[in-house]
Amino acid sequence: MTPNQPSITPKAGPAVSSASPAQTASPATIVEEKPGTIVEIIDLPLGKELNEAAAVNFSRDRHSRLIVLAGPVKGGKTTLLTSLYELFQWRPVAGQYFSWSVTLPGFEQKCHQARTASDNPTAETQRTPYQGPDPFYLHLRTSPSSAHLPKTDFLFTDVSGEMFDHAVNSEEECKLLTFVKRAAHLVLLIDGAKVVQDNRNAVVQKTKSILRALLDCEMVSPFCYVTVVWAKCDHFVKLSPKDQKNITKFRKDVETDFHTSFSNRLPEGKFRFMEIAARPKENPQMGFGKGVEELFRFWLEHAPHICPLHLEMAIPKAGRESELFAMRHNSTAQP
């Protein structure tokens, strides 16, 4: 169990509705309680998940990095997000400090079942229910240790695996997932707890089918980084030496198959495998959030808007010497 952290929730006034997720604050509403008496009621956001409209409005005000987490039901998507949030409660992560979140109560609510205050005998993660093809988002802002460097805003999708099950089974449903086109990173999870069972091939095929469906429907931007994550990898280390050897070979074969199937459909350098054990129940010695920091660092250091543009002109090898000298001088001049 992770230590209990204080929950920060906004004070709800009489005008706050619990029927919808957090959105940007609406303007004041003029209400006439009694004849001749006018009261202004401000509808404050609840601070839970952002819906699609609120996320788009948020991104208009500031550059934010969208991370789309995809995978089957109970594949570890929400656990990955909550473990990253928990790590920031204890220390810097990848040289970044927690700075702000407009969905702080949303994070806290999802972490509750993994804390001692929930009275659960073991740490659990609240499962995200399926509510149609429209996604919800969690927000996280981080700041580097150097004050002169800019802060980074992340938006993480918080959707049920059933959304991607529908996308695999229906091209029409897949094309409704337009938010994937805006992703800076697409992260597909393979459930390691199921990989160690007899149906491991079916488990891998589910994740593979999701990626294939998204590519077939042209939902993945050419600027997007695609990462396949072996989640719950703590289950691999509890196997016998013989089974560990078999699983290692199986994973190597899977990675080869994925690269063969998708490398030619994705830009070079934008497809990779990683592994995590966000909450390693099978082997606590691995430490909480194993591999999560490395994954977050990759999201931080790789984004479409920071790719080199290579705008410098090539210096010609022939021409008037005065022009060649000027170009050589300008190409090496310091600002």
C-alpha cells in the first residue's frame, strides 16, 4: 500500500453540479432569489477529469503534450497514470517537479483505492468505466529544477479499454477516436500478468489489433511517437528459470513481429518497446513505479514541437568566391 496523501478538493457551493466532469469555469450566473434581490453564483469546476471540449479549450491557451494510453480492459492504463502522480508526491521525477494540475481531485479519487484510507487489504486501482467514444483527460504540469527553463503541460487520456475494443471491431468506431490524431505519444500496453498465462498469444494480439486498426484508419499522426509497453513486468521475475527463459524468448519474438509489421508504417525512430511495473505486487523489491520514470522522461524529451527542423542551407561547392566566403562565414558565426 502506498502512504496516504492528503486529498485536496474544492469547496463545492450550491451551484456546483456533480453530473459532469470538470470544465473551464463558466461566467457568473445572475439569479434573482427574492424580488429586488440579485445574487451572482459562480459555477466553479470540480477539478475532476476534463471532457473533450474542456481539453481543447485548455490546449488553446497553452501548448500541452497529449499522451494517449491505449490497451485492453484492465491492462494497467490508469495504474500507470496514478503511479506517476504518486511519484511526484515524494520526489522529483526525471528532473521535474510537480507544478500544478487542474484535475487534482480527479487524480486523488483514482488513487484512493491504493491508499490505506480506503481500508482495502491490497492496493487497487479504480477502473475507468466505458462512457462512449468521447475521452476524458487528466492534466499535469511539471517544472524543471532550473527556473529559467519552461514548464511542461501534459494531458493524459483516461478512457476504458472497451473504447479500443469497439475501435478494433468497427472502422466507423475507430474513426470516431479523433483525439488520437493529436497525440504526441501513443502508448499501447501489454498486460504482463496475462502474458505469463496460457493465452499469452491472444493477449498480445489484442494490443497488436489496436495499433493496426488505428493505422489502417489513419488515426496516428506521422509526428506521433508510438511506444509498446510491457506492463506489470513484476510477474515475469516470479517465474521458474525455465519459464523465465520461455517468456524472454516469447517477448523477443513479439517485438520482432511488431517491428516487422509496423516499422514501415511509422517514421523511423518513433517506434519502441519499454517495460514497467507501476505497482509491483508480485515483487515489491523492484520498487514502486518501476520503469515509470524512464517512460515519463521519454515523453518529456521527445515531442513533435522540439524536433530539429534542419533549416540551415547547404553551402554550395561552386560559385563566386565572394559569395562562398560569405556563406561559410555566416554558417559559423556565433549569435
